[in-house]
Amino acid sequence: MVKTVRALGAAGLLAAALAGTFISGAAGAVEDGAMETAPWSASWIWTAADATPAYNETIEARKSFALPELASASLRITADTTYRLYVNGQWAGDGPGRSWPKHYQYDVLDVLPLLRAGENELLVVAKFFGIGTFHRIPQEPGLLVQLDARAKDGSAVTVASDASWEVRPAAGWTQYAPKQSVQMGLYEIYDARRAGTGDFVPATVRHAATEGPWKDLQPRDCPPLTRIPVTPSLLKSGVVAKFDGMSFVFPTVVWIYDQPVPSNNHVQVSGAFATVLDLAEAGTVRFGADGNAVHVDGKRAKDDTFSLEKGRHFAVVILSEGFGHWRHDTELALYPSAPLTLRNPLDDDADAPWCFTPFPETKLVMSDMEWSLLGDEKRGEIEARIDGVVRDHQKNSATEEGWRARLAPAARKVAANETTEAVHRLFQERKPVEGAAPRLEGADAYAAGSGPLTVPPAAEGDVELVFDLGAQNVGFFELDLEAEAGLEVDIAGVEYIAPDGRVQHTERYRNSMRHVCAGGRNAFTSLSRRAGRFLFVTLRKQTRPAALYAFRMVESTYPVQPVEAFTCSDPRLGQIYGISALTLKLCMEDTFTDCPLYEQTLWVGDARNEALFAFTTFGAEDLARRCIKLAAYSLDDYPMVQCQVPSTWGIILPAWSFQWVLMVWDHYLETGDRDFLAWAYPYVVKNLRGADQYNDDRGLFSAPFWNMFDWSGIDDGHRTVTHNAMFAAGAADAAVKCAQILGDTEHLEWLTAYRDRQAAGVEGLWDAGRGWYADAVRGDGTLSPKTCMHTGFLSLLFDLCPKERRGEILEKLLNPPEGMTPIGSPFAMMYFLDALEKEGRGEEIVKAIYRDYQPMLDEGATTVWETFARGTTGRDGFPTRSHTHAWSSSPVRFLPRVVLGVTPEAPGGTVFRVSPRLCGLEWAKGAIATPKGPVSASWRREGSRVDISAAGPKGVMLHFRRNESLEGLDVYLNGVPQR
């Protein structure tokens, strides 16, 4: 059974989302030890290999078979790159979880409830990306499935993927679509008119289970995600003008390289697109080419707007912006003022109007870490060579004559099915028609769930329906619609609509999809998870009424187990806790992620914060352990832990590498799991040994990597950056503690020396004149003239400053002098709050929470933001970029620690201190999650008496400690007076 939840409004949905009342989908994970694992007999299968490199291939694979009455049934399944499994027509699961090719994972599902005696069918929709993301490292197409069942008579039954399975292309999904964004997978365009076409044929066996590029096959180490249908409310309807141009998106990188391309900035994408403009009358044509060089009849024009006579004109778009995450596909738009026909320059009768010629001399695939280590001179040489080729073509190949002589011989005619309309551009450039409103029928019945919403076409343009989920959410779009064949239903999500009605678009992330209807009833569930609060449904090419029976988001997150939420006499703090907890849940998948909309990426630094927050709020120690392992495996290929994993963006962000070591120690403190600490410890040492390759003559960590810590304006564009050295010292200190727990003496001396060397170097960056640490050492050896709060609170947190200086630093942190760079994001703020807690300044923590989170409540936020309202990522009058960013969920950690006063004092959650700080409140209550079960606490002040109640599971010891906020008060713990 799957529970359906209609949008409840922000407060109701927040409460429901955190109440633990929702259940996950039909096929659950198999409990450890529930079935003995049979040997692999399955093979990796797919359709027959094509001569061209695979890109965004989606297939259906099926197997019919008979079964006896069963006692148990476990199904193992994985794919490169993703799959959706149906068992006897029921949606059973999606996966696999993200993993490295050298340590590949499969899902293990209990499918017994979905099977029956007699005939059964497994159907899998599998997709191979053929291009790198921040989540997946595609190798080659492959699907691996094995069902192991035991009959009630004790006999074993196995159904394994092999040549007896049937496969065919899943023709409904458009193949040559672009990526959603640099971080994410492929954009989704589904044409129901093509669904189910093509014959099934026997599968091609690619590899035996344990062969091929996927090594060390291991079961998934976290549960499957939830599936909770949530029905949004219809907020408003309107009409938008039909798009007044032509748009195209090309998967350009696929035509340049013959292997899956990684998500690095330094993958060079250069070449030229050409077409013929045939104008029925004189007019203008404006190009949208994203900074690339547009030439018409060999000439450039201001703002890429060309005034042209009637007739044919030759257009060339030279890709002059070849480096960059966002250049792997090419989006072009044309806005003509007169009727315009595009024709293919190689063939007037071709089914598509474009040709593309790559510039092979410019080809380069290099990780961004490799690029950073090349040195300025070598990088300059490469850039000059590439720039020379591009400039040569701009000069000599931009006319029709030049193009035909130099580029036409190598040009490919881009087929109609090799490009798509720029669907998301249509949403980004939407133009509401003032005063136009569609004549909807059945809105009340639809809202009540008792009938369809009838949507007639609008003469003024395209009908747009705007739905509100009531709060931010993440999941799969689900649609049930009766419509004419060819109706295009575009669905786009955004997080924020300003009070004046302006829509905050999602920058370069195409947070949308298209469903093209078959005639009649259409039922569809997207393959990709998307996020947002406000969902825009636009009906294009509509000629007759459509009936919308259902539109939902199927919420998909880690199955959290909440404890009693923090509440107190000031409801604002309870609301702040609530939106922080919901944000955290939405950023929990098969890993912790930065945000559910823009990236869905396991950023290692973000994960450290989020694991600490989840320990308190949901437990989820397994997710923290999984993130630690995925990051550790990056050391197979990198000298230091990669900043986002498993990923094809090869770059190191040193602060994140060092924070990973802190995360390892955090996990031990939370769980007391010495065995896992012993597993992780060799990677800890390897990470720090790798860091020790990069030092300056002061002994400080120094490298030409991405040396940021916060979105704040720190002077971090140098090799030697102070906060990096501080994190290195803090990581080494954590590693020393790990060594002491494990009794390791082999590395202890070196780790201690490395920590001391970083600490001594940091002390050398103290500027007595300014009374603060310089941000960095510049290339000429001088100290940066800039200072930031961050070095101050890190020096307190990691004990890098002399004791006599601590008070001075703390005072300046609480009252920063003019010119000191402030904290820009709640991510970095967590480290400041940790430092304040260490200094015994709990009331200052609560003050900071009021200051930084109340503006979010004032904006009606249902989740916490990437930056503060005063922060650095908001643009165009919007308060922030990402409105759902769990690195900002600090209140779920600090409100219970400070206001309830419940703080662990021993690894594994065995001893807790109870020392509430009153902070001007009358009462507070809540609980924290621990490995042994929830520890709850509440208190109430009446006059000079404070009554505290606290309880924990068996084997957990609680003890009271008085603090200055309790001085002069009569304190009782569970009815017993306390000294």
C-alpha cells in the first residue's frame, strides 16, 4: 500500500513529512541475513552493440516465467546507468545507488509480495547515460538481474538475465536530449505516441556477472527510497504567449568524442554549426547562442541581431566558448521578425536544417585537477593553440564559400532525431498574456479528487496551470491525462515565486520535462527525480479540450525515522527546527546531497554537516557510513579525497578533503563503531599523506586547487590559503585520535608532526598589527591584506591559537571589525557555532539562529536556504539561489544541544550530559536520535524553579550539569533536586 497525501499547506505538510507516518514502495530491501545469497548466474545484457558510441540509450528488457508457491524471493538488480523495475506490472524499484565502477553496487529487493504462483513477468526500463555526471561514471550499457526464490517445498528457483530475455529500444524516450545540467543525468522528453513500438528480440549478452568494467560487486548499503504520492493544489491558471522563435539543443560533445565524456571544465567542445536562413520577406533575425560567435553571410552583428533582405542567407555558429561545464551541449535559438524557413546547407530536402563540423585539432579531455597542476605556461600554450584554431575558422570559414571549402567535407548532417527543441527555454522565456484566462471546468471536483479538470485550448496562446505542493519537495512527476495525440505537456518546477509574481528560474539547470501525448488516456511517471514547490504545467499544440485526472509528485527520499521534534515557548524556534529538518530529509537520498533541485550531488563537505544534523534528527548512521566509503574510494584515483563523489568531475577542494577526516571521527563518536573506524583509517592516512605532497616553504599545505570554504569573498585564489592549513591541522588532530583508539603506532608520530607543522605555519600568518590571521600567502610571498571571520573561529575550534589570544579572537568574532569578511553561508556558520559551543557561548548560538533564520520564515520559507538573506548567491532581487540546502540545517543540531542541553559525552551514545540553557524561554521539549534509541528531554520554568524531565533507552546514562543560565534557580531532574 502506498499512501497518497494531498497538499496540506506548509505547516501541515511539514508536520506530516516529519511524523514518520508515510511508508515506502511495494518492494522493500531484503533484511541482512534474510536469505542466503546464491552465486551469480546472471549475465550483463543489453541490445546489440551499435557501431556508434552509446548515448542516452533507453531499453526495455523483459522475462516471463512460471513460479510455484513461494516461501521467499530476493531479486538482485543493477545497471549502467539506471533502471526502473516492474514486477507483474507493479513499480517495484529504481536504482542502482551511486557507486564507483571499481566498487559497483547492486540493489537487493524483497519481491515476494509482488510474485504469484503461475505466470510472472519482470520488466525493466534501463538507461545508459553515455556521458558523465556528478553522480555516475558510465562505462558501457549493461543490465544485470537475478531473482533467487525458494519454493514452499524447499526447492530453489533462479531467474537470471541472459540471452533468453527479450529487449528492445524504449522508443518513447527521446534519445538525443541534452543533460539536465552539468551535475545531472539526461533531460526527459517522452513521446507516448512512440511508446511500445518495435519488436522485442533476444538480449545480447555483454559480460558474465563478475566480468566487464564493473568490479567488486557489492549489495547496496542503504535502504531504497520512499515513494509517497503527494497531490499539489491548483494555485492559478493563465495563458502564456506561444514561443515566438525556433530553438534547438544539440548533444554536441557526442559528435566529437567516441567515449563517455566526463563533467570537467576542460573538455574542449569546438566546431561549427551551419544552416541556411530563407526569409519570405525582409526582416531581422536575432540569435541566442550563449556567447558563441554567430556569422550570417560572413558578418557579425551587434547583439547577434541581423537585418536581412528577403531570400537565402548563410549562417555559421562557431563554438568559440569551448571550455566549461555547460558547453557539452549547444543550445541555439532564432527569433525572426519575418516568416523564416531553415534549410540544410548540404541538402535542401534534408529532414533537419543543421550541419555540424567538429574542429579535431582542438580536442582535449583533461580533469580539472590535471589542468590546475599544469602550470601557467603550459595552460597558456594549450589555450593559445585552441584559440588560434577557432579564430582561424572565424576569419576564414564563416562565409558560405569558406565553409564549403574548409568545413563542409567533414560536416555531418544533423538528423531530425539528433536534436530537440529547447523545451526549458520555452518556460524560461514564458510571457503571460495579460487578461487571458482559460475556461477550466471541474476545478472543484478535481480538487476533491472526484473528477477530472477539463482544460480547453486558449485562443490567446498556451494554457498554463500552476500547482503548489505547499512546501518544497522532491520526487517523480506523475501524470494521468486524456488528450489528443501530439499535445505537448511541459512540466517545470521552481522553488520560489516572489511576492510581486516574478518566477525565480533555475539558471542553467533544466528543471523540467516534456510529455507528448498519445491519443486517449495517458498515464506516465517520470524516470528522473526533480524538485521544487511550484509546478508549472503548460499545454502546447492544443486544439481540443484535455482532461487532467491526476497530477502528482511521488516523493522520493531516504526513509527517515524522526524523533520528537524540538518545540519551545517561542514558536519561531520550533518553526526554524521544522524547516531545517524537512530540508535535511529532502537532501537525503542514497547519500546526503547538497540540494534536491540543482545538483542532487554528494558534496563531501556538505555531507559532513548533514551527517551531524542527521545523527541528531533521524539517526541514519548507515547513510553517513556510505558517504564516507564513497569518498574514500576516490583515493583510488586521486591524491586527496575528491570533493564530490562518485563523479566524473575530477577536481579537489582541499577543505572538503580535510572535512572528510573530521566526518570519519564524527561517525566514530556517534556510533562507537571501532570496526568501521579501522576500515576507514588507512584511507584517512592516505588522504593526509596525499595532502603532504603539497606544501610551501613554511610547511603549510599549499596547492593550486579549488581553495574555497565559503561563498563569502575570502581571498582564496592562491596556493597557500590559511583556512586550508587550519583544516589540515584539524584533520590531522582527528586522525591522531583515530590512531589512539585503534592503537596504531606506525603513523601516529607522523600524523602528530604533520599537525604540529601546520599549526606552526598558521601561527606565522598571525598579523600582530591587525590582530588577526591573513587570509592567504600570495604568489610573491606577501601576506594577503584581507582577513575573514573564518580563520578566527577555526583557530578556536582546532586549538590553533595561544590560550591568551582566545578571548580577543572571540570578542572580534562577536563584533567583527569593519573590513573583515563575514560568514556568507550557513555551511561555514556551523563551524562558527561549533566554536561558540566549545567556548561555552550557547546563548550566542541561539541569537545567531534567530538572526539568520527568521528572515527565511518572514519570506514564507518551508525549507532553509543555501545562503543567508544577507548572503552572496541571490541574484535579480531573489534572496538566494537554492531554497533547499541542507548544509544550512544547523538548528536541528544546536537547538537540542543548547536549549534542551542534551549533549553526548562518550562514543556510541552511552553517556549524555543534560544542561539546558534557558535563553529567555519558559519551556522546551524534544528528543535526539542516538544509536541506542531516542533520548528525550523537556523543561519548564516557573518562577525560580526549573523542572527537567529526561529519559533514554536502556544502557544510556544521563547526568545533570549546571550552567550559568541556571544559577540561582532551583533545578529538579526527574523530580530530584540538583546541586
